[in-house]
Amino acid sequence: MTSPDERYRAVQMAGQFLKDISTRPNMNKDVVARARSILRHYPSTYDLHRAALEMPDFFAEEVESEA
């Protein structure tokens, strides 16, 4: 089962992957265009932070330790 912090990191890593694709000089132009199109509506770091605050059971910025 995916934990909230794993989900948060996966969304962050997917965004970085799209950014990498969109700036790679040898990449197919259609792939670059698609990556840029997706990034236009991709959640920002601020959006993810807000999601983590509003939905801690779904997104978490850090692994929560059990006390």
C-alpha cells in the first residue's frame, strides 16, 4: 500500500521527470511538447504543500514517526 509520503514524493519525482524531458535537447519534439503541456497544469511545490496540509491521510511531506 502506498503511504502518504511515498505518494507525495512520487508526484514530486514525476514533475521533475517532466521538467527533465522538456529541457533535454535530443528529445523528440512531440514528447517535449507533451511534457510542457502537462507541466502547465502540474501542481507546484506550493500546491503539494497545501495538499499535504489539507489531506494528511493522502499526502505527507515527511514520514510521520509513531510515538
